[in-house]
Amino acid sequence: MALGKIKADTLEHSTAGSLDTQYVVKGSAKAWARSGSAAINESFNTSGFTDNGTGDYTIAFSSAFSTNTFPGTTAGLGTAARSVNYSNSQTTSIDLDTFVSSTGSRTDTATGFQINGDLA
Amino acid sequence: MIDTPEFQGTHLFDRLCWAKENLEGHQSDYRVVYEDSVDECAKILVPDPNWMACALQGGILPPVWVYHELARDEAMPTFTKHTRGYLLHDTEPMPAMTEEEAIEYLIMKDCPQSVWRNWDTGNKPKLVICRKEQLPGTREWRNAWKITEELSVTDLAA
């Protein structure tokens, strides 16, 4: 592959210690996106967004995860109190479910998420 | 147009990093509307702009059958972890696609196989490719959206 490459096992600061690069490789998000109810606005490692109905979305990944038990974080965007769950994790997709926090009823909400874990 | 490096054998994630750095996202006007259950509303698949850029560029994405193989592995009751991830990275990447070919690929990747393999069986199509302007302008009654029964599986090209 015609790309520049730096190989290093450790990053070392002049005074503040060192860091094994595995922490960076293993610890960085492998997929993330910000989406509205009808499209993806910003993303990485996602292939498509499916609107399954009010407050019910599926995000598909391009580079699959090695397991379907990966950890992730989600957020509802905006000022209203919203809850965003992720469910039905597959190695190539997750479902995002968005609710009104006070009532638990589904609602359309702009969301953001990031998924960590190992890639296949 | 920038040339794609020789990516066969390179981890797909690294290819996506290259694409994010070098390709402009492409917001497609196409939408895929499908129904996978008579009891649920129609679902709408929207292509990711960065993914679409990769498809149009060529030399980045693996063939779609690779995803089907991984899905088959994952469906096994004994599945805990992928052992054939190399298929994503070592299989010869897809050449540049047109936007329409990319949508067909995405349907086969991200829609249930039960939908796209049998899209034209039944009284109306289970799947329709349309432009986003053809969708309702507001999300009122979103959970009641269905593919119209006026569409016939025999004259869809009209």
C-alpha cells in the first residue's frame, strides 16, 4: 500500500511519561455517526442508515466487528430530555431507539453514537 | 480524480481511513423503501455519504458476498467471534460503481435477504428505489407509511 507508515510500540513524552500504542489502537472508536431522523450527517465506518419508524433506526457498519458484544455510547442531541438506547447488536449493525425521557414514548431525535470494540 | 492505492490485503478499516481523508462524501438522492413485515411500517434505507464515495471511487469495498458469508457465520448458534474477517481485507475489492450499482450493492448488504431475494413476489413489491423527493414531506403518521398498493410488480419500470 502506497501510504506513509510510522511503526511504534510506545509514545513517549519528554516529561509526562509514555503510552503503549496498543492503548490508542484498541481504545479508539471504530465507528461513529451523528444522524437526524432521515439521514446521516457525519460518520465513519457506516454504510447506511435505516429509518424503521418513529424513534427506531438501524445503522450498518462497513468494517465488521469481530463480536456482537461490543461496547458503545449513545446520545440524544438537542435541549429536550431524550434517552437513546442501542440494541440488537450485530457485527455489522446496531439499532438505535430514541425515547422521551419523561414518558418513555418513542420520538424522533437527532442522535450521536460511537462504538468501541475489536474489528473482524 | 485521485487514484485508489492497491488495497487488496489492507484492512478494510485502514481503507476507510484513507477514504475519509481523501474522498468527498456523496449525499445520494436515492432512498430504498422496503417492507419486511406486514405488521410493520415501511422502512427507509439511506446510503451513508462516505460509504457512497467509496463505492463510486472503487478499489475500497469488498464484494457483497463477503458480508453474506460473515452473516452466515454469525447466524450459527455457536458463534462467539468472527474467524473469517480476512475475507473483508484479502478479497479483491469492488471496482468503481455507478450510483445505481452502489444502491443495488447496498440493498444486498443492508436489507434483509428475505426482502431483496423476493422483492417481486406477492401483490405489490416489497422494495422500491425512489428519490428522496418522492417520500412524504413530513414525518406525520410515520408509523403508518406503506408502499402503495397501486404499484404493480409487473410494470415497475413505468
